[in-house]
Amino acid sequence: MATKKFKCKVCGYVHEGDKAPEKCPICQAPASEFEEIVEGGAAPKKKGMDTNSNTYTILYAVIMVVVVAFFLAFVNSSLKATQDENVRKDTKKQILSSLGVEIKDATADYKTYVVKDILIDPATGMETSVVEDAAFATNYDNEAKAGKYHVFVCNIDGATKYVIPVNGAGLWGAIWGYVALNEDKQTVFGTYFSHASETPGLGAEIATPLFQDAFMGKQVLNGEEVALSVVKFGTVSDANTQVDGISGGTITSNGVDAMLKTCLKNYTKFLTNKE
Amino acid sequence: MSQLFSKKNREVFSSPISMNNPVTVQVLGICSALAVTAKLEPAIVMGLSVTVITAFSNVVISLLRKTVPNRIRIIVQLVVVAALVTIVSEILKAFAYDVSVQLSVYVGLIITNCILMGRLEAFAMSNGPWESFLDGIGNGLGYAKILVIVAFFRELLGSGTLLNFRIIPQSFYDMGYMNNGLMLMPPMALIIVACIIWFQRSRNKDLQEK
């Protein structure tokens, strides 16, 4: 390696010597246009692989997708158990929120307040079976579609309360909630509403106590009809059953109204059965 | 060690927070600035998550930058960002469930945030991992800063609260003061951002176009 090789970038002429020639003998380019050619085992300055070739691009894409897919699958499966536990805990917390109890540990408090989780038959309103805690469901929309109508029988300071899950659609996505009723199965004891993606400051206000507390003491049924409803803000005509909607969140408010009507309809037999 | 915090690196970190702010100067990430700024709290959470994701995707892309085939580089960047966002949201769901519930849709919005793609393409593809990390943090904070300012005004004037604490006293309402419902509508975010840009440009002659 006594001599170095220099290549003219303009015409490709290769010069051998200690340093680049002052002028290229072929095209007269100055010394700055020459670059040294490094040979042998040492890694060349230029990229070893042609990263623009089709093969490389396709291989790169395939490997990347496979690696990322495996990685995500691994993360998902390793965290699944913890996540499901969180969802169960959160659902219990939501049920308890509708009862207005102070929650410290959702799992323990759920055991304290909720006596049993029962399924009812919408045709007769009778209890058909009791759901064990191990089979605690979290998606009551699917449960209702599968014909399982849950009622949570609770006990707050000696008084029996019934909590009914409700599901519906807001403006952007799902909305859901829990309606707690007094022992008379007619007066609202408390509610809890939440949403997947309603507009903050507008539709999302259904998740605030201000909106939820307005339901307290309202009557659910009028005869066989679900009378509990959400109306346009400022147009409440029957203070016993109607609640003000959210101004600016009309579609979400209507969603809550429709959700209460459709879901509670399945429970009318249960609610009128006062034994 | 001193090299890690050289003048150039400090510049990389601080310029996006002020003089080269991604939102007000480069006008990137406006869409999410509209969506999450009706309240202060989601704005803060969104700002922080974007900061974290920008920093880490910048590092990953910077490490990969010499191997990425030029023709599919945008897709590679998108995959890295989407994978990172998914992992972060999975981890949040498992270990900080309340936060993940609060973030809900915003996590998805991060993937499409133009600031991320902009920084990956403009900076991480041609700089080392450490510089890219600083650049990511700087841009994320620059974005968060604007979000917080916009959300501050929108929540204060639109709902009379800050972080859900009532700021404007009840006596004001009794005297006839009303919350400005318009402030909660997305267009107002644009107007506030525009006011910030106006303010910034009038103070900095460099930013004014001839």
C-alpha cells in the first residue's frame, strides 16, 4: 500500500500517488474534485450495500413488519392479564360510582356493596341466574346483545339498590353508563355515564357530576313506558322525569336519551314487578 | 460529557421551544391542537405524550437511518411511530389505567401528528441519536407549550375553570357574566393560535416575511 489511489469525480480518471494531482490530465478538474479510493478489507466509506435496490427494499420491509408484529404481539400477550384485570376493576368502579359511594379499592368495595350480579328475563322480569364473580362481564353492550340482561343488586347502609347497565352511541363513539335505582325500582338513586370519544367541554360533559347528579330523584317509568329522558337544555316540562341536556352537546345528549329508552325498555317487566 | 451539552446541542433543544416552534413557526400539528385544547388537562397529557413519543421515535429512526431504503423511508418512519404509540398505550393500559382512559382517542391522534413525521424526516434521518433525542424533546415541549397556552384561554373563557377548578367566582355569574361557548368550539383554537403567531412575529423581526 505504498501508493494511494485517487479518482477524479468528474471523468473517472484514476491517479496513483501520495496525493491527488493538482489538475486532472483528462478533464482539467482541480484537486478538490479527486477523492481517495480505499481498497482492501477495510470498510469502504461508501455504503457496503445498495440500499436502493429492489431486493434490499423488499427484504427490509418484510423483516421490519415481521419484527414489529412479533414485538407488538409479545407486548400485548404479556400485558393482557394485567389489562383485563384493570378493565374489570374499572367496570366495578363505574358501577360503584353510580351508587355515589366513596371508592378506595374497587375490588374490595365491590364485594362490600354489591350483593349479587343477576340476569333477568326481559319477558317476565324474573331473575334467571346469578353471575359468579369469576365470570364478571365488562362489556354490557355485548351482554345485552347476547340476551343477558344484568342487574346488580346492591346494599347501601341496609337499603337495597338496583344498578342497571346501559349502552348507546354518542356523537363520535360509544357511550355507556349505569343507572342506580332505589328499592321501589322507580326512583333514580344515582347515575354514572362515560364515553369513548365525545368532544371535551361539550358532549364529554355527560361524564361530569353536574350532569349525572341531575338524574337523582327522577322517576324512571310512567306506566309501562320509560319516561326518564334527556331534553334540550332549558326545555324541561316535567321535572319528575326530564333532565336538561348539554347545550352544545346535543347529539351526545340525544344519545344518552336514546340509550336510556332502549336499554331500560328491556327492564320494564323487572321494574314493574314489585314483589 | 461536555460534548453532550455543547452549544449546538443546546440550540437543537431550545430553538423549537421558542424561535423555531413547530406549531407557531412551522405550523405543524394544528389538527390536534384544535381537538384537545378545550380543556387544560388533556392538553397537558397530550403535550407530554407527544414529547415522549417524538423523542423515542427520533432515536429509533436515527439509529436506523443508514439502513433505511430511501424509497420506503416514510413507511418505515410510520411503522416505528405506530409501533411505539401502540406499545405506550398498551403499557398505560396495564400500569396506569386511569391515564389511558383519559387519553382515549388522543393516543391514536399522536400517530398522525405531523410534528413527528416532520422531525423524523427533517432531523432524525440525518443526525445522531443523541441530537435527535434532544430535538424530539425540544419539539415536543414546544408543541406542548402552545397547547397549554391555547387550552388555558379556552378553558378559562369557555368554562370558567382551570383543570376543572372553578376560577371565575359565582358572583360574576350572578351579575350576568356568561361563559363564552364559542371558546369551546374548535375554530377558536385556530384564532388563539393565530394570535400567538401574530404576537411572536411582531416581537421577532427574523420571522417576518418580506
